[in-house]
Amino acid sequence: MIMYYRVGGLIASMALILNLLMTIGIMGFLNVMLPYSQVTLTLPGIAGVILTVGMAVDANVLIFERMREEFKTGKTVRATISSGYSRAFWAIFDSNLTTLCTALLLFVFGTGPIKGFAVTVSLAADHRVSDGRRGAQFLAEIDRLLQEPAIP
């Protein structure tokens, strides 16, 4: 992603790493605060993390391709970033809502390892939606800073 999307890919990769760290951190927090919650990183949980990485990369590709479409219409960089994220938001939100509904069903009807997969996927799905909005704000702020004249 970094080689294809350059700076945007670097920011997306950093957000992906942050998403993974937050997911694992929340799992550790829940394990300490709720010792009977059984939020452990088992093999199905690791599969949930891998699925989360794939879905996050898919969301970032969707966002950057929408931004590329907007840039070709002649919009400014700030308008391109804003429009690209807003056009991709509902598709990403829909996929994450579907993931959360599926994870809820897996948690309710599944057994031990399946519940671990459901918890891992649902924790990370929450972060993906909010990461997109923060990423848009971050890119817009970088663009604003780069266009301001340097202080003498």
C-alpha cells in the first residue's frame, strides 16, 4: 500500500498498526478488568485479527480509489480528501455493520473458540469506522500545513 499510494498509504499503514494495537490492548484490558470474560487471543482470535487486517486494507483501498476519482475531476486536494472519505464512508460502514451483526450471531450461538473469533472481529470493526474519519482529518491537516507559508 505504501508503494502504490505513497504518503496516503503510509498514513493508512500507520492507522492499520494503530488499529491492531488498540484491538489487542482492549482485549488485554478486558481480560484484566473482567477475568471471567474469556477474551483471549487463541487461534480463532488470531484468524479474526487477520480478517480485520484484510478488511482494513480493503477499506483503505476503497477510500484512496474514491479520492483518485475525485482528484481526476479537478478538485483541490482538501476537497478530494473530504469527498473521497465521505463517498466511501457508507460502504465501509455497511460492511462493518454486517460484520458486527455476524459477530453477534457467532457469539450468541457459538462455542468457546467461535466466541473468541466473534469478540476479536467485533472489537476491531468498531475501530475501522472511527479510523476512517480520523484519517480524513489527519490528511486534511497535513495538506493545510503544507500549503501555509513558513514562519520567518
